[in-house]
Amino acid sequence: MAEIKLNIDALHDLLEVVFPQIAGQIQVVSLEPMFVRTRLAITESNLRPGGTVSGPTMFTLADVSAYIAVLSMVGNKPLCVTTSCGMDFMRKPAAGADLTCETRVLKLGRALAVMDCLIFSEGKPEPVARANMTYAIPPSKAEGV
């Protein structure tokens, strides 16, 4: 079984350094091998006309959650990057509710990781969006942070 290389505190610390534009916005709620649950507190800046959460906000949550899932398993390799994403917006999030994202690492290879992300509107059992993400994992010699 794969083991976690970065715990929740280490992930939050790393995000503050390498991804300051989102630091503090997305929190890791729980972490298991090959699985992470994150949370995004929705504010007025995340809403689009009509009062619903914007698509770019949900994409950001999925993308950062996938990044966190990869880093939790490969360690301090901040140069991991998104190589592919497909996203389905399935239903309107509940007004004013925070979003949670459940990300499963489906395949973790040496060069690529494939994840499935389900986004939920807090308090609702049905997902509001789903994303499939693929990340490139750089070789260890390429890391400079």
C-alpha cells in the first residue's frame, strides 16, 4: 500500500510557499493514502450572476485538490503540473454553502498521476461537479524548491 509522504500540516505549509495565491482558501479536511478531502469556504467573490458558484471556482477547487493529492503521495515536488482535465458541472450548488472536494488518486506512476474529483455542496449528498485530472510528476533532479 502507498504511504503518505506529506501530512496535512506539511501540505498547508507547502501551499503557502509555492502557491500563495490560494493559500488559506482551500483547507485539507482529511487525508488518507491516495485520497484527500478539501474544503473551500465560498465568499461573494466566488459567485457568478444568479448567485451560484462560478465554474472557475469549482475548477480551482478540483485542480488544487488534485495537486494536494499528488503531493501527499510523492512528497515535496511542487513542480507537478496539470496535463489534462475534463470537468462535468452536474447541478447548481446550494446558495451560500461551502464546497467540499473528494479526490481519489486512481493511478500513481513515476511520471503521471490520474485523479477523480467529486465536488459537493456542503449538506447535499449529490455531487455538483466531477473532474478527471492528470498531473505530470517531474523527475527528482528537476526539483528546485
